[in-house]
Amino acid sequence: MAKNRSRRLRKKLHIAEFQEQGFSVAWHFAEGTAVEDIDSTLDAFIDEVIEPNGLAFDGSGYLQWEGLICQQRISNCTDEQRELVKNWLEARKLSEVKVSELFDIWWD
């Protein structure tokens, strides 16, 4: 049985029209990669892929990185954005690039 919830409650719970879909991403730098190269690659990732497409990235790592990508505003990521991220990482010759399917970032 579906519950009727107010707009305010739907927004607070991140459901219905306020649901947000994103995806996880992971990759590895080659063993022995210099810290400066890692930093410059991540700066380029943010400048060339994340910011121009209205995305947000929350991740961490050193040689092995993983994180979550979602929209900067309440919205859903698209399969095209997933492919864009994957292609950009693979073009930089990073290994074991993994991009998940879209999922509800609040409830999955």
C-alpha cells in the first residue's frame, strides 16, 4: 500500500521526485606512480570531467582509488555520464577501471 507523503517529507527522505541516482567508480594507478602525477591526473579529472558536467566526486585513495559520483544538484546521473567517466579514465591508461550501474545514492 503506497503512502501519501507531503512534498517536504519526500524531499527529506530523498524519494519520488527527489530521488538521486549516481554511480561508484574505481581505478588503479600503476605501481610506483609519483604523487605529483596522481595529483595532476585527479586535478584534470575534476577540471575536465566532473565540473563541466555538473557532477560531484567523493573518493579517496593513493594508487587504488574508489569513490561515488553524483550530480551537484538534486538530479539523476545518466548512462552517458557513466560512459564519459569510464572513457576518460581508460584514456589515461589507468588500470582496473570499474564503473557501476546507476543506483539510488541515498537508499542502495
